[in-house]
Amino acid sequence: MQKTYISRQSQWWKDAVVYQIYPRSFLDTNGDGIGDLNGITLRLDYVQALGANVIWLCPVYASPNDDNGYDISDYRAIHPDFGTRADFERLLGEAHRRGIRIVMDLVVNHTSDEHAWFTAARADRNSPYRDYYIWRDGRNGTPPNNWGSWFGGSAWEYDEASGQYYLHIFSKKQPDLNWENPAVRGEVFDLMRWWLDQGVDGFRMDVISLISKPEGLPDGPPDGEFGDLSPLCLNGPRVHEYLREMNAQVLSRYDNMTVGETPNVTPAEALRYAGFDRGELNMVFSFDHTSLSDGPLGKWSGQKTDLGALKAVLANWQLALHQRGWNCLFWSNHDQPRAVSKFGDDRPAFRARSAKMLATCLYLMQGTPYIFQGEELGMTNAPFETIADCRDIESVNAYHRLVDGGSVSGEQMMRYIRQAGRDNARTPMQWTPGAQAGFTAGTPWIGVNPNYRQINAEAEQADSDSVLCYYRALLRFRRNNPVIRDGDFVMFYPESDSIFAYSRQFDGETLCVFCNFTDAEAPLPYTPPRIGQIVLRNYSEDAPLCSLRPYEAVVYYAEESGEC
Ligand code: GLC
Ligand code: CA
């Protein structure tokens, strides 16, 4: 008989503000040029002062680092680059002491090819581990199907010794796990329990919508040669069954939060992953808003995001999930360019103002804010000159595929990389105006952005008008105003191509948010609701609200409720 478990999950994640840490680039304490766990522990007060109460820790597990830790060779071991188990325990304890929870990255669509399961699987076709992965015979000397890998080339790698191909949706050092095998699910659930038993507070689940592959692994539409996934890999037939099993066996028995990474997800599909009534996950990341600037070469494009499209997408998600699910509010992460460079304006005259505007616009919507390290400083994209400045496997592979293949010139590709490459997010955190931005006493694993002398935490802490201080005020305001957590969402001026404005209403209160996404003065198309009390504004000089100044953001309570 099926047992029913009373879920131990409370809904604290609705009040969470998540600070995402990419440990390799956060703070190095031993001079090896690589950020480490002790560096994070040292900066917990900084995270707390910002107003975040959850840290999402990107992978810190043992890994050969083909994809910077997203290729895990031992799920229970800490990579020596990052420190020891004792360092981890200290970090967790110190975080909890400050009321900060820690959510781990769970990367279980694939392992590293150096994981013991894969070495056993590869060494012996009869090993019980063989079926932990997805092996197929070729088709007349070609791969079993036409799927492409996210990082370029076929998604299949031929294994000479055993005469079969294995599937790798990412690099060939990231073989996909076979979730159809109950033993694999058992292993994953075990390792999740193991971490939860140590006291971690949940998981960000890497490409979790890819774990169920379509029956028979058929050819998909001709693969985008630009590192697109075969759409057949997304939201496979058994994915919800697996997540419910995971929820019943693991998640529902702990007090934790879960967020799934789900590329190309629609709101309807998101509600299947994370609807309140589903018993799967708490929320999922949608990339609808980050992919609006894609062009014919996918993310490698010179396009800017169109404000009309951005407004439509974000409003759509607000409305579709209201009272049925929960949004993730993010502009950037370790796979995205810097928020202010992509969605705002990183020219010195506008950088700080537009960074504040962006935070205001997004983090007052319904959902859980995710702040990627350095975003709270208004850190910008980096001026990578040549591909030798880059470390990211995705950018390096794409460079060779597209430039060596003759699709674009090297200069053009570098422009694309400066605009969209993942390394923009991975340059070291800018702590001080001193050597290497205070990130390391040694040589950093990737170059520091040269603008650290102007943009750094030390300077911003001392300047009450800084992006950092604005973030603190914004998050403080958010914490104390339930309308932000619970209110509905109504957009003003949907047709405006310069202003993003909306109201949130709850319990007789109406909060209004007005943002100018351009570098020019923008008149309001019609008179907004009467101002009761202005609670936030990214200009210190007052001005009547009949137009918005460049990148201006104004937040106020309307005088008469219900009259927006
Ligand atoms: C996710 C991660 C990304 C990684 C990929 C493969 O998209 O965020 O960094 O390369 O999965 O694990
Ligand atoms: Ca270090």
C-alpha cells in the first residue's frame, strides 16, 4: 500500500532572497587564485547585510572541472580547490547561525566521465553500472541519432573499447545518467538524503527537465549546429513521475526548498513542475526573458532585448503563476552575462542608475529574488580581447566551431562573447580597489575585470548612493511589505516602449512601480494613481511624476486603494 507522508516542508522559500555564489570566483583565502569555502564563510556578514537569507552554492564537489564543477566525480566529496569537509561544515554552521540557509547545486542529469560509476560502466559491458548510463550501438558507423550536444558536435561519443556510443547532452566528459534504471534513482535519492542529513536546506536542480529521455531515442528535428538541445530531450515522458518519486521519498521528509533549472519551459509546463498542488518542486527557472536577445546563432547575437517583449514575457509569468505556483526573479546567473550590461546600460553615466532600476523592476514582483554575486555592485561584462582570455567550455567550443568553420569572423565572435559569454559572470568578485580587486593574493584563475577600481564592494559600502546600498534598502523594504509577496500584478502602459510600470495589490494596499528602461526622459502616457507615500526612488532630487528621468525608478503606495 502506498504510504502517505505529511510533508515537512514549510513555505519559507516564499520569503527567501537568494544570493547565488559561484565559489571559484568569490573570494580566495589561500592565494591559489581560486575562490574557496573559507572565503565564503568570511563574507557571510556581507551576505547578511545585503538582506539575503539563502545562499545557492554552485557546485563544490569533486570534479575534473571540464565544465567548472558541473561534471561531478564524487557527489559526497568537497573539491580540494574549495577546501575540506570541515570547512564546509563550518560554513554551514556559520551561515545557519546568521539565519542564512544553504541550497546546494544538484547536478544529476549527468556525472563526470571520471565518476566511479562511469569508469566501471565503461570498463565492462556486464558491469551493473553499465546501465547507469545510456549506451547504444551506432547506425552504420554513425551516432545512434542526430541529437546535438549543448556544447557543440554530436551528443554521442563512441567508446572504442566497448564498441558502443554513450549519450552526453553536454560535453563528452558529462555522460547522461539513465534515470529509467531504478538503481540510478535510488543512488540520487540517497545522496540527496545524505546532504540533507548534514543540514543543507535544499537544492537547485541542474537541467532537471532533461532527465527523462524519449522512448526509443528517435531522431529530432535537424539539430541546430549552434549548440541547441534536441527539443526531444526536454520535459521527457517520465520526468514528472521521477520528481514525484523524489518528492515522496526525499523532499517531503525534510524542511527544504527546491528550484529546478528548466530550459525552454512554458508557464503551463512550469505549473506541472512546481504548481502548489503537484508535489514536485517549489519553483523553476524560466529563461524566456533572458533568451529574447537570441538571434540566428542562438545566444551568440548582437541583439538587445526589446522592452515590449520583455514586459510581455515577465507579465505573462506573473499572471500565469499567481496563486498556483511561484516565480523565480532573476536577471543573471553564472551562465548569463551581467544584468546591467544586458538589460540596463553599463556606460559610466548610467551604470549605477540602471542597475538600481533593474533591481527595483524585478524584485518587487511576485516570486523569490535571485541575486548573482556582484550584481548588487552593478558589476559589468568584461572586455575579453581574445579567446585566450576566456575559460568557459561553451564559449571556447563555440568560438572554434563558428570561427574555424567560417560562420563568423574572430572579431565578431569576440563581440558576441563580450555580450553573451558565460565568463562575464565568472570574473572575480570585486571586493576592493586593491590588487586583483581583493579577490586573491595570487594570480586569479580568470582575469579580473579592469573596472574594479571604480566598481567594488569597499567603495560601495562607503557610499550611501551606491548600487549596493540601494539593494540593501530595496530588500529591506521587500521584507517588511507583504504586498510584494502576496499581491496581484497589473501592468500599466503595456504599449510603452520605454516604461515598465505595474502595480501590486493586496489587502487594500496598492504598491506602484514605475521604471524607465531608456537613457532619455520618458513622459508617462497617462496620469498614474495618486501618490500616497514614495518608498523608493533612484534619484535623490525630487521631480513631479509626469515623466521619468533616464533609467528612473519610483516606487510608491497609491493614496486610494483599488484606484490604479
Ligand atoms: C546548467 C548549468 C551550466 C552547466 C550545464 C551542464 O545549465 O547551469 O553551468 O554547464 O547545466 O551541467
Ligand atoms: Ca583558494
